[in-house]
Amino acid sequence: MSGYRLGLIGAGNMAEAIARSAVEAGVLEAGQIVASDPSAERLSVFEAMGVAVTQENRRVVGESEQVMLAIKPQVLEAIAGDLSGLSSDQVLISIMAGLGTAKIAAVIGKPVRVVRVMPNTPVMVGKGMAGVCVGADTQAGDEDLAVRLFESGGEVVRVDESLMDAVTAVSGSGPAYLFYLAEAMIEAAGAVGIDADAERLVRQTIYGSAELLVRSDESAGELRRRVTSPGGTTAAAIERLEASEVRAAVVRAIQAARDRGRELGA
Ligand SMILES: NC(=O)C1=CN([C@@H]2O[C@H](COP(=O)(O)OP(=O)(O)OC[C@H]3O[C@@H](n4cnc5c(N)ncnc54)[C@H](OP(=O)(O)O)[C@@H]3O)[C@@H](O)[C@H]2O)C=CC1
Ligand SMILES: O=C(O)[C@@H]1CCC=N1
């Protein structure tokens, strides 16, 4: 086996964010990473970072201490043969939604030391949130590199694997819910007559509110109440959101995401 510390199978958005944060934080040097992907265009992005690249997944498996699956869950079966060369010395890190550690080993067809991680896209700006769990065939410390990688791009919480689909639904998919809200607020700003400044007003409001939420000791509910003067403008908006059952819709949406994760892993 050559000296790559980490092999990335799938050189997409998440793999790029993970590699960048690992290199920027000094967890790995670019030269310690190899990435595979069918797309020469994607590989050129990694090459520009100083990462070794290949279109052969088998090379990544053969030359890396730890291999990360950063492909879509639907692609796993197609590349199972490429993963059959994994040895008992290697750790396999998966960031795929839905697919459990036992399922991944079953698809590969032998016991594998699988560490499962569910990150999110704010890892791109060093503010990620990742859930980590380990599979049955792992050894003590197998998750260490994964934890260091994802701590370099934000925060890590260790969870029982039974909660990974729930973590996926809350924090893995979570950024999309906030961006959805941002989209709606920008549309609404337009509807109430704001044109050029709509994006700026909404982006800074969400940014400032997120920072306040993170820095404050108060609950989200208390922070919301402090904005909501009795009989005031916010109260009028919140009353409309409650009447539209937005809170219940968010619960149903997160349940749907959790259930889709379970389906992907079935
Ligand atoms: N995006 C997100 O917010 C999050 C995603 N995840 C998980 O991360 C994983 C990757 O997601 P994301 O980065 O968004 O997806 P991307 O589509 O950006 O990346 C996946 C990459 O894998 C490549 N690929 C396809 N087939 C193969 C193959 N046979 N061998 C090697 N590479 C292949 C794709 O190429 P091509 O495009 O040419 O098919 C693509 O470049 C998914 O499993 C997802 O569940 C987890 C947390 C958050
Ligand atoms: O939508 C998805 O399936 C992936 C997993 C979490 C975020 N994106």
C-alpha cells in the first residue's frame, strides 16, 4: 500500500469541502490524499489542490490507509467490486445518507471496519455539524481520523447508529431548510416592494440570527419571544405562521427526510 492517508471515492461537493477543510486545518497534507471520480472536470479541482487523482476506484482502495465513500448511496452497488480489495487493516468512512454500516459491509460482501459520518454543507465554511458512529467490526480508535477531519470543519457529535437517519434529517439536510426559508423571505421582500436590497437584508438577518442563537444562552423560543412585541409586527407574522401550521409542517418534513434515509438503507 502506498502512503496516502485518505482516499476519496467520489470527488463531488462534499468530498471537496472535506478535503479543503482537512488541508486548511493541517489535519492532512494535500499530498496525503487521493481522489477518484469518473469526471475529469471534478478531478481537476482536486488536482489544483495538490491532491492525487485517478478515475480508478480500485487504485484508491489499493493505495490508501482509510477510504471515504463520498458517492451517492445509489452508486454503492455499482462500485462494490472496486471495494472488495479493502483489507482488514483499512478503515472505510462513509458519508452516504441512509446506508448503515452493516448494509455497506453486506454490499461489499465481507466484514469491513466502517465508520459512518453524516456531515453537512456548512463544513465548506468551517461551521459544519457532523454525526459519527461506528460499525460492529471496527476497532477502538477507528473513528479518530474521521473525527479529526470533521472537527477541522466544524463540530462532531457521536451518536448511536440507530439515530443516524434522524441526524441526517435534522442536521445533514438541515441547511436546505434554512436556505428554503431564505428563498421564501427574499421572495416575500420582493412582494412587499423591496427590490435591490432583498438578498442583503435576508442574508445578513439569517447570519446575524444564527450567530445570536449560537452565542446566546437563551433558547430559540426565548430569542424569538424577545423579537415579538405584544400586538406588534412580529406577532402578526408569527400568528400567520402558526395558523398555517408551519411548525407542524417542519416536523413532518424532518420525519419524511428520516423515513427517506431508512428507505435508502433498506
Ligand atoms: N450534499 C450534502 O449536503 C450532503 C451529502 N451527503 C452525502 O454525501 C454523498 C455525496 O454527496 P454530494 O457530494 O452532495 O454529491 P456529488 O454528486 O457532488 O458527489 C458525488 C460524486 O461521486 C461521483 N461518482 C459517481 N459515480 C461514481 C463512481 N462509480 N465512482 C466514483 N465516483 C463516482 C459523482 O460523479 P458524477 O456527478 O459524474 O456522477 C460525483 O462527482 C452522498 O452520499 C450524500 O448522501 C452527506 C451529507 C450532506
Ligand atoms: O439529500 C441528501 O440525501 C443528502 C444527505 C443529507 C444532505 N443531503
